[in-house]
Amino acid sequence: MTISGAGIRRMRLLRSMKQQHLAELLGVNQATVSRWERGQLPSPEQAVKLERIFASPQHAAADAALRRLVEDSVRPVHLICDSTHRLLSASRLRQAEWRAPLSTFLGRSLFSYASTEIAAAEQSLEVRGWHEGRLLSLTFDTGANGNARLPIAPGRVTWERIRLSDGSAGRLVTTIR
């Protein structure tokens, strides 16, 4: 694959990937991806990484299948990027809990809506070995977050760490009533 600004943009858009997400996968900032798309070429090492990310046509298909599974779930569940907390998908039952349309939250971090218990569980992940794969799921009790727009009710929550098709980690968040 020959790397060009237009090519990077086209491949990114074909995968429904935001510049910020591509930047995270490459370990650069969003402004760098923007410069590449405007014509400043990436370094040879970055070009190799781009080729790896864009080489597999299965990325879009695998993630679309996962998105459908989440959306069609009969449980209140949503999928986020494990590192950025960006919303990737949500079941209809989860969307019904929210007081704004899915498009309001899709692609945005949900961490600002976290309850105190969710924030504490997030802080504990490093020592539990979550990011190293020593812990693949975590179940805990949460209280309400007091937010009218994206309310979290008191209850039991399970986080499951899954690998997305682009190699990044996702987190499946399920409320157990």
C-alpha cells in the first residue's frame, strides 16, 4: 500500500474510525493524523504501523458484527474503548436508560458520567493486572451517578475486557439487575 494523505483518510473513513482513535492506535496525537491526511507523510515506522492497521479487510466486518451483537443484546450492555472510555456501541435496553439519543454519546468518553464506585473500580484496574490481561472480568456494585442525561442506577456491574479487531482493547459493560 502506498501511503498518501488521501489514502490514510479514505482507509480511516472506510473503517468508521475517528482521527483520535487512529492516533491512539499509533501512539501519536490527533493533530499528527490530521497533518498526514493533509499531505505530510508519516515516518517509515509509522507508515508500517498504518499498513498493519489498514491491511486487514476483516477489521470493519469483525467490529460491525460485534457492534450488532451488542446492539441486539436483550441485556443493558454497552461497549467502550478500554483506554479512552469512548462509547462504541450500546444495546437498545441500555439506550432506553439514557435521556439523550445514542448519537450524543457515540465516539465520546463516558467516564465523566461515572459513579464514585465506577471511578474507584477504574482506579483499581492497574494493581489488579487488568491491562496486562491477568484479570479479564470484574463484577462490582455501583451507586447512582446523579446525572439526569446519562443516569446510572444503583446495581451490580460486570466489566469484561475483549480484544477488538484492530488490536486495541474494548470493555463490555453489563448491568446485572
